[in-house]
Amino acid sequence: MQHALLPLLLALALPALADTVKVDNAWVRATAPGQQIAGGFMNLTADADMVLVGGSSPVSKTFELHFMRMENGVMAMRQMKEIALPRGKTVSLEPGGLHVMFIGLKGQIRPGQKVPMTLLVRGVDGRERKLAVAAEARR
Ligand SMILES: [Cu+2]
């Protein structure tokens, strides 16, 4: 009878493992001296419906979610309140599209440097989770 309990306990433990976001190919564009902003890019795949709602990084004063689009023939950058991460779908943050933006850089970001950031994601239960990401700076 003891053994019958085991599958039940495993099933109860599963929700703790769910609601995760896989992060692939995270990188940040290296900056020139004195540059105040930098863009960050990555692929995000959530295993449940989630929403990226913001984040922070020690390399900048402010961290925002952005997207780029054509406005009157000019590429413009706009802030987004949140980015949906539908279950099982890979959402690409890439140059010319969705990205994270480091604003008010505290120093130059050099190629090869590791740029830490914490993403804030919200699940359908309304709870926010922190996601630590280490991105590599590239030219
Ligand atoms: Cu931007």
C-alpha cells in the first residue's frame, strides 16, 4: 500500500516544475564608449501560457520591453507593457523586432562580457516569477 502513494506524491510535485520559461541564445549588442542604451535579444519558450512583464539588470538604471516598427517610413522603437509567451511557442526577441532595452548604461558593454538580467514573468495564476538570464555581449 505504501507504493500506491508514490505516483500521487509525484503528481502533486509536478506543478512546482511547471510554469518555466526556456531561454535560448541570449545576447546583448556590445556598445561604444559613452553609449547610453543597449538592446538585448533571446528566444523564449514557456511551458505554460505566461507573460513577460518586465525585468531589471545591474548594468543599467532602467530595463524596458520594446518593439520596432515602421512609422511614416522610419523605424521607430516603442515600449511594450508586456510580451505574451504562449505555451510551447518560441517567441523571438531579435534585432528589428521585439527586444529588451537597457537604458542608462552604467558602463560600456564589451564583446564577450556576460550581461546578467532578471526577467519578470507572470503566470495565469497571476503570480510573478523571476527568471535569471546571463546574456553574452556581441558586436
Ligand atoms: Cu529598444
